[in-house]
Amino acid sequence: MGRNDILRTIKDAEAAAEETVRSAKDKAAKILSEARASASDALNTGKKDADSSAQAAIQSARDAAAGDAAVVQKDGSANVDSINTSAESNRDAAVQSVIDTILS
């Protein structure tokens, strides 16, 4: 091999090495970009799941509160009906007591 052939081989090897380094840097950048995208997707998915879980918990609490409110309303209505019934039954006696007080 002549001197020119050796220099040519060295230059070709250097060019191949530079291409290998450039390719490795490109692959590293691509891997990093994909890792960032994957992490971002995982974060978004986690946030959506957390939001969904929170909304389900809030809705469950609302449903429980509505059920409790319905029970309280039913009990209150029953008490009001009981008071009205008692008042109606005592009305005649109250009227008679007022009349007796006025006439005496």
C-alpha cells in the first residue's frame, strides 16, 4: 500500500467514525425525546385518573348528602303533619276555653 492509499484509508475511517458519532448523537436525542414524551403521557394519564377519581368521590358524597337530606325532609314533614293534627284536635278545646274565659 502506498502512502496515498494509507492516507485515504485514514480519512475514510475518520469520516466513518464521525458518521458513527453523529448517528449515535441523533439516536440519543431521539431516545431522550421519546422518554420525555412517554413521561408526559404518563403524567397526563395519572392526572386524568386522579381527576376522575376525585369527581367520583365528589359525586358519591353528593349522592349520600342528597339521601340524608331526603330522610331529614321526610322526618320533618312527618313532624309537621303530627303538629298540625295535634293542633286541629286541640282547637275545639282551645275555642271552648276562650269562650268560657270570656263568659265568666
